Amino acid sequence: MPELPEVETTVRGLARVLDGRRIERVEVRREDLRRAFPKDLGQRLTGARVTGLGRRAKYGLIHTDRNDTMIFHLGMSGSWRINHSRLKKHDHLLLETDEGTRLALNDPRRFGSVDLLHTDELAEWPPFKALGPEPLDLTAGELRRRLAGRSAAIKLLLLDQRIVAGLGNIYVCEALYRAGIHPLKAGGSISLERLKRLVPAIHDVLAEAIAAGGSTLRDFASPDGGLGYFSKDFAVYDREGQPCGGGGTVRRIVQGGRSTFYCPRCQR
DNA sequence: AGATATTCCTGGAGGC
DNA sequence: TGCCTCCAGGAATATC
């Protein structure tokens, strides 16, 4: 499941072959994912030169010299492949550069999205306007301000992209475990002292995952493996019933319809 | 307003 | 082996 580190790794992998290149060919093989593709996507991208790539929260950004930015979201099953040997089911969008590099955007569950905006209007795009700060830029004071008065569970609030933008289920579970904070604790009731543990924990789990993803990029040679997917050892995520490493046993509960993994002994 | 539930979609896992 | 049900997830939308 692509979260911020996976998107960051994907963007870095794409940048190697896309940055500075001209897009020679665009093939839309399906008209929509979560929502319809822009009707003029192919026309606006074909012949454009990529001037840079970026990331905002879990969105990947591909900027072109036509004041356009293609924004992709990988949803929960999206991935890009570079120089695939053959097409796969659910390859929805294909790009080819002036160097002959072929890219395929694959997304079986179609929770992803592709949008095209004028680059100078990105900040006004409603999905971006609603986003909170990047977790790697977050400070404890800022987080405290955003949690103030909120009675909802910290786990749910950290998943809310308006509070912090880019955290998903896995890294929220991992960060709360590292900070020793119980996922059911009301967000507004957490002391600044403890937020000063939580914010670096968020930073660290993301930075470590990005580093792990980056290390898989180094030997990125298999054309049929999706960019941005790498194995990472988690302390609690998907480890129900197993030891947490701190002397406790990982438990699973459901919050807001999704699984939370935590250690009742280490997290209070 | 904040909190909660529902919706989208497919592949994989598990039960029988 | 096959058929069934259930579950995973992010974000938009609806409802209380």
C-alpha cells in the first residue's frame, strides 16, 4: 500500500528517467480510475518536456514546460513500472520518452487518480488546499495546535490528511508505537511533552522507510517490478499476537473501520 | 462543528 | 478443486 515513503520512492525512481525528457507518446488505456482522467491529458502531455518531479502528501507531481503538472495518486494498489517487458492487466496509462523509456501506470483496485493542472494554480487545487503540513516539516507545537480541543482518538486524527498530510495506516501505527502513545487516546489530551516524542517518531519512521525504498532503487533493474514497493520490517503493523520487541504482545483493534496494531504494554 | 458511516474496486486469503 | 465470503486501503461524500 503506497504511503508517503512509497510515493517518495516512486517519484525518485521516475525522476531518473523522466526529468528533462520529452514525452513522445501518451496512451490512455482506460478513461478513469477513481475519477475520470482529464480529457485532454494525452494532448497536453504529448510533446511536453518534463521540468521536474515532486511530491505533496501522497500525491506524485510531474511538471512540464507547458505550465502543466500531472498529479498522480497511487491509491492503495497503484504503481509505475519502467521499461516493462509486456503489458499487464490494469495498465491504465502509458508514457514514452524521447529516449525510448516506457512507463506504465498500473492500478488494479483503481483507488488512484490522475489529474492535470496548471502548475501555477496547484496551491489553489481544492484537494491540496485542504491538506495539513507535510509530516517531515511538522513540529510538536504545530501538531499540538492542530489537535487542540479534539476528542477523537489520536490514531484517527493522524490519519486525517487535514491535520497532517501523508500519513497512512501503517506509519501511524508504527509512529504511535515508537512514541509509546495509546492509539485510543484523545488527540487533544496529549501533553506537549509526549508530542515532542511523537513528532520525531513520525519523522523517523518515514525517513527510515524512504531510505529503505531508496536502497531498493539502487538495483532497480527488474522491469516488471513496480516502483515504490519494498519490504520493511514493522514493529507492530500486521503483527497481531506477536511480540512487539518491548516485552509486550501486539494487539489489533478496529478504529474508523480499519485495523490498528499496537502494544498495550508499551503504549499508554 | 465534529464524529461516524458508507462508498468506490479487485485480488488474495481463508473456510468448507 | 472450486466456490463462497470477507478483507485490505485513501479519500470523497453523506448523515447524524
